[in-house]
Amino acid sequence: MMKLNRRAMIALAAAATAAMTPALAQEATPAASTLATGDFSLGSPDAKVKIVEYASFTCPHCATFHAATFKDLKKDFIDTGKVHFTLREVYFDRYGLWAALIARCGGEMRYFGIHSMLFEQQQQWAGSEDPMQVVENLKTIGRAAGLEDAAMDACLNDTATAEALIKQFQTNFEADGVEGTPTLFINGAKHGNMAYADLKALIEAELAK
């Protein structure tokens, strides 16, 4: 589990817009961004079990959770209407923030598809120490999801939304007492990372109530 601390969180908030500089150097003014704030969800809102996951796109443990647990969770419980799943983004660093902006750039219909690509290709796109290369890597993922460069430039330039997302993250992080990622809330009860068999048992116990 990747640990969070208040000092790092404050530093990210202070540097967020400056950190976006590599994405900006555009000679032409890109199209206006229409990024949404708020969380994205999958499954039936009427499901008996509500799961909220706090995750960072740059967290290796979150990528492992996605590969080893989330796909089965989606197939067995989300797609069958038994679980309503919500992702709450955590921003450890500017790369994670940029990744979130690209995921959101696809809107609600593409968000979880891009979310999957970001976790599956995490080592490739986030592995460079060159911020410009990371931006290009993220745009490559966006293009594969059908996004146009002008739209992605607008999303990456959307400092107002970036600041709003960080503020939203800080509020949720403190209110829910999150200490690391991935953190799961199952019908309001907080849990750390776990194997799918353990998660399945917790869900089935909630469904049996």
C-alpha cells in the first residue's frame, strides 16, 4: 500500500499548476476543456453493496489490485448489479494528476476504459523521468482511446479543474481518514488492499444481510 501524508499532499496542491507546465507549450489555443469534477462510478446505483476505492494512477499496488482483483469484481458483482463501484482518485504526484486529466478527458463513457489502460500500462507511461515524455506517453494512451490531441491539450491545460480536483481529493482524504492506496470502503467500512477471495467473502456477507 502506498502511504499518504499531509505534508506531501500540501506540497502537491501548492505545485499543481506549475507542475502542469510541460503540457502547456502550445502555439495554438486548444479547444476549451469540458472536464468534469466528481467521482465516476460503475454498476447499479440501487445495488445493495456500495464500494468506494481510493486509488492513484501511479500507485503500483493499485495497478496490481486492478489486474488481480478489480476485473473479477467487475465481472462477478458490478456487471451483475450486485455492487455499485466508485473510484476516488488520489494524487501522489503530478504524473498521477495528469493521468487523471487524460482519463477524465474521455468523459463518463470512456473514463473506465482509459482507467484500465493507465493501470495496465503504468510501468510504460509513468517510467520516464522526463515530464514531456510522460505527457506524450499519456497522449498515446488517449489516442488509443479515441481522443484527439486538441482535446487532450485542453484537458491538460485545464488548471482550474486540476485545482478543483486536488481540493476535492484533500477534502475526501481527510474526511474518510485515508492513509494509503488502495483503500476500499465497503458499505462505509474501511479496508486495506486484499486478495479477491477476501473481498468476495466480504461482499457476499453484505449481500446476505
